[in-house]
Amino acid sequence: MGGLLIKQALVNAHNNPKYKPIIDATRGLAFFATPHSGRDSTLVSLGGITTKIARTAGFQKGDEMLETLKSGSIFSDILQEHFRHQLDKYDIISFWGAQDSVVPADSARLGLPGDREHIVKLNADHRGLCKFGDSQTDQDNLDLVRSNVKEIYKAALMHQPPTSHIRTRTPQRLIPFPRNEDIVDRAIFAELEVLLPPSRDYQSAALWGLGGSGKTQIALQFAYRSCRDPTCSVFWVHADNETTFTQDYKSIAEKLGLTSTLEGEKLLKAVREGIETDTRWVLILDNADNLGLFGVGQQTKDKVSSLRDFIPRGPTGTVLWTSRDEQIAGSLVGARRAINVSSMAFDEAMALLERVGNKKVGNDEAEDAAALLTELDRLPLAISQAAAYIRRTRTTIKAYLSKLHRSKKRWKMLEEAEFDRHRRIQVSNSILKTWSISIEQIRQDNEMAYRILHVHAFVDNQNIPFEMIKSAARYDDEIGAATDDATSDTVSLGATISSTDSEADDDDVFAAITRLRDFSFLSKQASKDKSPAYEMHKLVQEATRYGLNKQGEPGEEGDFSNMALQIVSNLFQVRQRYLRGECEKYVAHALRVSEWAELCKRENEASELLTRVSNYLYDRGRWREKEAVDRRAYRFRKKTLGKRHPNTIQSMGSLAATYHALGRYE
């Protein structure tokens, strides 16, 4: 009988403006054997009970509810007619009992057409419809009720109230950059569509990856895609630091019409609540690289609460983060709600080069274009900068690539910052400067990771063995200083490395590696050995060396390049037979570290290392590789020891033997 009371209450609420919010808040109705028509005389005997319920609910004495049970009564007709006008507002389920002898099946349904009313039969009598015991029958009935009510609940959450019933405002848009017409379709857009489809439910995701990989541009494209929905508000917040975060929240407050007197946490809280009142909204939090601001990891000092407290939460809305830090996955968003943004696929990179350069790459330039994309690691920022330069200066790809290969011109080319209307003016878009903030963040978070990064800026970028990284992590500066007077003996060089302590716990080393991987400065490579190997972007190495040269302390370049030289020299042990098989892993690194010998003033030590590499290559008949090694060793010894020194003469003889093996007798 309670269903009749609900129907009458909704009719009364509809007719009384005071109770209209009840109508607005009601989305679903579940009737349990409610007699919508009083055709069975047995229903009248229950009238007394109905009257008592009605009086308890506040209805006036008069048995109005009892009269609805009398088939054809004017009251029943009136109630049904009034209630009929509300039926479109609700999702309706009508439960009836298969053994119910009080309310027949045809009376327990409203008789609505199609799927407007869902009829569910329960294996119960009238008394058992709403009472569920431990029997299997009762539990089966309960499962039916639970699943159907759950569907009504879900439908209610998805419902957007009619605008005539709720406080509305025009959707607001705060996007600091114009739409990027040069955007290239990337496979990652489809991934983001899967994670964040158009939805009325609350959802969040993150884009993380190396600086310059295109995270902001992907987020910008998502923001404008969201604007296709005319009911959706879209807001953009620069989450670099607390200052930019607060400034953008203040701008949002103005958009939302919040009072201008709000300051501090009151402002942030008001904006959060203001966004949450929207039925559809998207919030982009860009450059959230310092996750500590949002309560992840190390908490920023002197802060009682984190900025995370002021990020809007459900039940509706979408939050998209961008960050260089992989730790955002599993912290600010779910572990599976983050997408790694890395280098572009080759066809994507070529399309970007053509679009920004405003010129189709012809067959005659295809090879040079491919070489340029490889040189730039297919990073969107680097490609955009190169294409803009080529377009602006009307140079050819071949000429640009040639300048890039000249050491004196290279930094000048890479440090240029082309104007980009899709980036903040105060933030450099130079490929050599874009990672400086991340490098500083690593220095603050993990000194060991900072050292590993800078040492390995001077080695080959591919196949970096764990042993090299561990040696950099364990490098002892105080002992290393003793090598100023060391001889060329391999053991003396090795004495500068404290990594030989087999009892040392490597957990801190792996933690440092993880931190570098979090920022995409280091990535793991597939390795045939049990020991892991890693790689670095060439441009990351270059930017790290650039930072040391332009912003580092005096002598830091030499210090880190010297560490790299000593580490490789210590690991390249050709004299010990059991280590010869390991030497192959270090050949490329030995050649690379020797390039910096003049920078760290260690030409003599470098020539000793190169001589060992030469002997290793001699044993394997790799004469073409050996030639470059011998030439460099001879040049170093000639410079530091003079032409007549025995070691110089030895290097000259080794080079001559190589020429002979190659058939070069002149």
C-alpha cells in the first residue's frame, strides 16, 4: 500500500511549489505489488490499514487512499490522472508476486507501453515480496530486486536534470592557447579517447613522458575536443608550482562569478566547489612535474594541506593531468589511467616536419629528412623547432642537418627558441633548455640519480650496462682526487671506484635508476645478459652537457667527464681473461668517453684506454674500427708525450699495422 502513498505524495508535491524540489530530485520508482487499479474486492478489506498509514503520513481524515482501491471511484481516477502526467519523469519498475492473492498481476502494473515500465515477477506471495529470509527462494528474489534497483540507480546518476528545474549558467571556457592547426594525428589520441570518452561520470587520466614529447599539445587537442559539447565547461591550470596554480584558479573564479575578495585556501576551495556544481566540466592540469605539491612523495615544507585538496572530484567531470614524472601513475590517477607519451612514430614525425615546415618532403630530400628525424630522436618539440627554422630561413633539410653535425654550430642551432603561440612566452621552448627544470627536480630528489645522469651524458647513449651505472652511483670523489698523480696502470685507475664492494646494497642504485626512468631520462633495453642495460635520448645527454657548460659550477664538465672516463677504463679489463667477454659491452663507451679527454685534461689516461681497446679489436680482426681508435690514441700521445716518447712510437706502430691489414701502404 506504500506505493499509493508515494504516488499521492508526488502529486501533492507537484502541486505545491514548496515541495517541488522533491519532484526534481526523484528519478526512479520501484513499486512492490502496488494496486494501481482496485478491481479486486479483497483489496477493500485492507482499507483500514491504509487509512492508518495515510494519517501517519499526514493526510487528512477521509480515507482518500482507501477510495483508490474501489474500482472506478472518482478518487482513483483523479489520482491516476494526476500521476499520469508525471510518468515521463521516472524510470519505473513494478514487482509482483507469482503467488500473490491480494494484488493480481494486472493491478500491480501501470500498463505503460514499450520499455517505459519494467515488470519483474518474484516467486513470492504478497507478504513475502519485501521480506527476504535465508531460503534459496528468498535469496533469488533478493538478487532480482537488487540488480533491478541498481539499474535504476545507475540511470539516475546518468540523468541530467532539465534546465528549467536547476540553477544553470553558461558553460565557461578558460584555455590559454589557441587550437593547434598544425597538430598531427597520433596513435596516442585514440588511447586517450578510450581512457576519457565523453561521459557524465567522473573520470581522470594522466599523460606522462619526457619534456618535449608533446603532452601539452595532446591535452590542448583534448580540451578543444571537449568544447564540441556545448554544455561542457573547460578549464586549464598551469600546475608547475603553487603560484601559477593559484593565479589560474583566480582566473577561473572570475569566470565563475565568484567574489573577488576571496584569497588563499578560501579561493581555491570556492573554485573547486564552483567547478563541481557544473553538470559537465573538464579540468586540464598541465606540467604537474613537482608531484610533492599534490601530496605525492616528499611533501613541500610548511604546508598543512596539499594542492590536491583543491582538485574537483565527482560525481561528474573529467580531470586530465600532464607530467614528466611517471610517479603520477598510481598516485594522482590509477595505475592504469596513465599514458606514456614518448617519441613519435616515423610517419607521425615526418607529417609534423612537413606541416610545420609548410612543405612536402620530396623524394630528393627523403633520405636527409629521415636522417634529421633520427638525429632529433623523433621528439615533437625538436622537430617543430627544426621545421620552423628551415621554413623561416628558407634553408634545405640537407643544409640544416649539415650545420647540426658541426660541433661549433650545433648548440647554437639547438638552443634557439622559435616563437610558439601554443606555449607560454615565459617558458623556453629551446630543446636544450626544456629539461633544465626536470634536472633540477632530480637534483633535489635524489643526488645519486643526478650524478648518474651527468656521468652518463659523456658515454654512448645505447646499451649502458648496469655495472656502469652502479659505478657512477658509488663513485667516491675523495678517492678520485688521488688519481691526479696516478700512473697509467689499470689498477690505479680502478682504485677510484668504490663499486667493487660486493656487499654494497644496490637498492639505492635501483631507486636512483627508477627516478631517472620516472622522468624518461633513462629507459630499459632488452638485454641478452642477466644484468640489465639502459639507454638515454641523445638530446637528453646533450641538454645535460649544455646545462653543465652554461649553468654549472666551474670545472663540473671536466669532473663528470673524468668520472665517465675512469669508470669505463676500470671496467674495460682485457688483461684478465675472465673479463674479456665483458669488454664488448664497453667498446662504444670507451670511444665516446675518449672524445672528452681534452675537456677533463686526461688525454694520457684516455690513450691508455684506447690502446687496450685497440688490442681487443686486433685480436678479433676488426681493422676498420681499430683505425679510428689508433688514430685518436696516437694524436693524444703525440700531444701530451711528444713524438719521440716510447708510448707515442708504440701507438704509431699500431696504426701502421692497421693500415697494412687494410691494404693501405701509402
